[in-house]
Amino acid sequence: MQSTQEIFDQLRKVLHELFEIEPSQVTLEAHLYNDLEIDSIDTIDLILRLKELTGRKIQPDQFRHVRTVGDAVNAIHALVQNKPAAA
Amino acid sequence: MSEPAPARFVPSGAANRLWRIFGTGLSFVCFGLGAVLLGFTVWPLLRLSTLDRRRGIARVQRAVSVSMRLFLWLMETLGVVSTEVHGREKLHGRGQFVVANHPTLIDVVILVGLMPEVDCIVKQALWRNVFLRWPVYWAGYISNATGEGLIAACVAALRDGRSLLVFPEGTRTRPGDSLDFQRGAAQIALAARVPLRPVTITCDPITLFKGNAWFRVPARTAHFVITVGEPIPVAEFLARGEPPSLAARHLTKALTEWFEVSAAQQLHEMRPETQLKG
């Protein structure tokens, strides 16, 4: 079971790999769209990578309310806490 | 490049500036009236003249292109602007993915005038603009707001052999700012696997730029140079095997740099100081 700190570190790595975002820019308050310039197309790639890493099915609506890195970490944490959902 | 010939009945000297202020105002009025009039008569008629949606759109786009050319003719005759275009024949092929920088308000007018049928990607706000909503709607232009669906729609258009026009900045350049290209154009080019057809637009002295009030006309007639360049291939960005979002970032960066260089060069060649040196 991953802690939110581990998830945060992992997310930082992923954001760097996928989008070349400087790790120093990735803070919990960083706004994905306004600060990190992650657009809707990028989100698709991000969700795909998170699916691979968590081994969980991810519905795009689960991320619909995610605005900041902190929101993303919480959403991922909630995801890995649950048993794999049926749908 | 020689100095453009002055429009025939335009006064010179101090009256020139006043005339051009009048001419600019008149142009805006004609544009607005034209857009509304045509938007309620010719364009809907053309669109509804056939049951085939795409054929109807093509007819309207051709009419809009003619209107743009007429409007530009008006502005040139009034002496408000002058234009020179290089390489216009390069825009004539099917499925051209045209990208251009965006220094002034009439960039779209000039480019749409050069392309009889082209799908423009237009910012969402224009659908709410009292004048622009009519050509934008009847010509079947594409809104930039739709995210993933936008890329798919554009790829489909290009595959169908239709041409596309995008201003990667998404809005006019802020004077003095460097170019800030959004990634959409790169995303489309990579998804469709097509080269980009670059058009460099420079205007000196500049007019109708972002934040420029219509009556603040420049010291002399604004001169536009439009150069259609050779295709920018995307194959090397596809070949790197990077995730699409990363490839789009790299291509956007390369595209931005290409335009920075091209626009700087073009502007340098336009300026009188350069010409004096021979």
C-alpha cells in the first residue's frame, strides 16, 4: 500500500518522463493546467501511464475534479486503497 | 524589396494619417455590416443550396474567401494597408496544414483570402462575437475548445484532403513578447502524420496588434509581407519513439524557433534602414 509521499515522488518522476516538467516545479499546490501546462491531451497520456503503474482501471471521471498535483496524489491514493473495481 | 506604391487617391503628409484613421474606421464598419448582411443572405443560401453538408460548407468557404479578398482590396485602396505575398501557389495543394504566426487582426483575412477552401480553427469566444459568429458558423469553422475531439476532427479533415489553418499562438502576439505557441498544431500534425506548411506574416509599421486601439494608426501605411514557406516535416519527431505529449512539446519548440527566426529575418528585410544600406 503506497503512502501519499511515495505517490507524490512517483508522480513527480512520471511528470518529468512524460512531459519534461522540472521536478522542482512539482509541488502539491502546483496547478496542473495553469502552472505545469498539462492540457487535456496530456491527461490522456498521464492516465494511461498511471494505469500501468497502479495496475488499476482508471475512469477519466475519477480525475475530472483533479486540478492540482495534490488533488492528483489524493485521487491516486484513493484508487490504490480500493480493491480493483468491477467497472 | 522596393517600397510599395501608394494608393492613388490617398492624401499625403499630415492629412494622410487622418485619412487612414477614417479608412480604418470605415473598414471596420464595412466588415461588420458585410458579415451580418452576408451572414443572413448569401452564406445561409449557399449552405442550404445542397443537402451535402460538406459541399455546402465548401461553397460558403469559397464565398467567404472572395469576401476577404474584396475586404482586403478595400483596405489597400483606402491606403490603410499594403500587402505582398510570396509563394501563394504553395497553398493550393489538397490537405495543406497551414500554420502562421499572428501579429495583427487581419492575418485571417489575408490568409483566408488566399485559400478558397480551408477549415479554420478558431477560438471559442468568436462564436459569441456579434459579427464574426456568422462567417464562423456558416463556413463550418472548428472551435478550439473541444480537446481530444478537436485533434480527431482535424486529422479527419486532413485525411479527407481538406486544408486546415491554425494560428498556434491561439491569439495575437503581444508586441515585444516572444512567440508562445500552444501544442495543438503539433499534436494534430503528429497524429495526422502530415508536414506543416508555415506562413510567416510580418507587418511594418505594425498595426491592429493586440491592445492597439483602431484609431491609433501607425506613422505610415502598414505594410504586410506574407511568405509561404517549404513544408516542415514531422517524421523525425515521430521516429524518436517518444510518448505523443513529449513529441508534441519538442515539435512545438522547434516550430516556435523556426518562426522566431523566419519572422525576425523577414522583418529585418522589410525595414527601411536595411534597404538604405543596399
